[in-house]
Amino acid sequence: MKDFIYLDNAATTRVRPEVLEVMLPYFCEDYGNPAAIYAPGGSAAKAVGLARRQVAELIGALREEIYFTAGGSESDNWAIRGVYEKLSEKGNHIITTKVEHHAVLNTCKYLEKNGAKVTYLSVDEYGMISLEELERAITPETILISVMAANNEVGTIMPLERIGEIAKAHNVLFHTDAVQAYGHIPLDVERMHIDLLSASGHKLGGPKGIGFLYARKGLKLPPLIYGGGQERGRRGGTLNVPGIVGMGQAAVMAMAELKVQGRQVAALRDYFIQCIQKEIPEAVVNGTLTDRLPGNVNITIPRVEGESVLILLDQRGICASSGSACSMSQDGPSHVLLAMGRSEEQARGTLRFSLSAENTEEEIAKAVTVLAEVVSHLHEILLKK
């Protein structure tokens, strides 16, 4: 029995028991290399093929359009750098947003040093881009639009279908970082005109260290890793069979539970927000209340430092974060909140709670009670100074 309340599922999720169960044989029993021609290798290759189909079905893709990677950051790097390398003779302009994950932003910054021109779209107070600004930014040199499916900090869901329509109309490739969205909201690469999509296994009850890049059939990116012929010659290295199998199972479960669990988690999220507004009236919810990830609760509390709150919450058995797990080691306030017009002080007083279907109303109520006590304690200390 766990002695903590886990509310940081956007950082990582618990591996689901059913996922672990299907993974275990590929560690000690069916441990063959899928590239080998003998029977144990064939068994592993068959399992990889099944998982490839399973993760593809969740986004309406073909199995041959899936390339397994080590995770979302690797997939983002491959998509953006690969398109630039492939199409740089056609043009050198990339469009992205100011609120992307650092795997996208830092890749774009790297490419800028190597001749790329990058437009970083602004967002409004809810973290939403302007489609008009996007279309105005497109030039004859534009080769790629990269806009995340849903923001990892504030949960805002971008209008992917409209973005895809704009990209297609201008003959520009469209990539989306769907790490936070995959398995949590409906995604359809055909309907949304998505050419490239990044996803990661550990955000939906799968293992860490596995992800994939979807690349539309006919779009042949340069190899990410030179080596053997794995992943159709585009990513050398022995495949992580247990991880791949685990992600496949997680995708199957997500597909079966998507609608029901989406409503369940969204109801918990709304209950969480209602409790916070009652117990801490001065707290401000960041992001839109409509186009929002089911499990995301991002709040700013005046006159507190988010890091101080997190430490005190941890001491009381509540696990949360102050933003992206990938940015926790970096100094400075959230680039997402600053882009949304928040001040540095507001950004530093921000907390992110991310829920799953494993959370309960009782846990939510307790977490809010503890949070209110912690905030009150910190405000008292401030008054004494």
C-alpha cells in the first residue's frame, strides 16, 4: 500500500500491471534478438510487429509508418532535424511556438546555428496559438510546422486539425509533439493531416525508455542512427523488445479505455479545481478550461514560491510539480507561463497537478486540504518577516 498521493502523471505514470505482465517474458524467456533468423529471434520479431500495429492503431496510422525510438525527445529531434536535412535545399524556414517542449525548442535553436530560420509563434493568455498568425508566418521557404498536440505544463490542447489543414494547403510538412496527448485524447493522423508525430510510452502506463516517431508513408527521413538495418535502416541498434511490447500493450489499453477514462479523469480534474477555488480563492487556474487535457490542473498561488510548496507537500506525502519534469533542473521561471503573459513572480508561484484514473476523489480532497494548510503556513511566515 503506497503511503503517498501521486499527482504528477504528466511527468511519468506507473507501469500498469498488465503491461508489466506482457513485458516479462522478453527479459528472460523470449529474449532473442529480433534481427536473428532462429526461432527465438523470430518470436521477438513477431512481438515487435504486433506492438508496431498496436501503437499505430491508436492514431489511425499504418504499422510501417511507425519507427521505435527511446522516447519523445529523441522522436522530436529526429523529426525536426530530419526534415531540415532532407528539405534544406527547398527551404530553411521552420515554424513552431514559444510554448513547445525543450526537445523541440532546443532542436530549433541548434538548427538556427546551422542556417535555419525559425518563427516562434506567440500564444494568448490561455496558451493557444493564433491560426491567423500561423498562416501569415508561412513563406515559400517554409518546410515544417511543429506544434505540440497538448501543452505539457498547462494542458492546453492545440487545434491540430485546423493546423494540419493550413499546412496541407501550403504544401508544408506538419509535425506534432503528442507526448502528453497520445493515449489521453483522440488523435487521427489522417483527419488531422499530421505528417510526423512523436510519442512516449511512460506517459500512458507503459515503460520508460521507449517511444516512437510516426512518419507518413513516403516521407523518408535521413537515418537517426547509423548502424545495422533496424527500423528499416533508419535507426541502427538492437531493438528494446520488452519496452516495445510494453508500449504496445499500453496503447491497446488506452484505446479501449480512452473515452470512459477521459471523462472520469476530466471529472476528477474539475472536482480538483472546484476544491482549490473553495479552499484557496486567490489561486488562479492557468490554461483554458475547455480545450484542456483531462488530467491537467495548473494553478498560480500569489505570494508563495512553487518550490517551497512542493517541498512541504512532499513532506506530507503529496507528489506534484512546478512544471515540466524535463525543466526542473533549469534555472528560471516557466517559459510557457511567461509566453502566456504571466510575470516571473507568478510563474514561480505555479504548481502543476496531473491526475490519472487511479486517483480518487478522497485523494483529491486530502491533497487540496494539505495544499491549503501549506499555503496558509507560508503566508504566515511571510507576514512575520
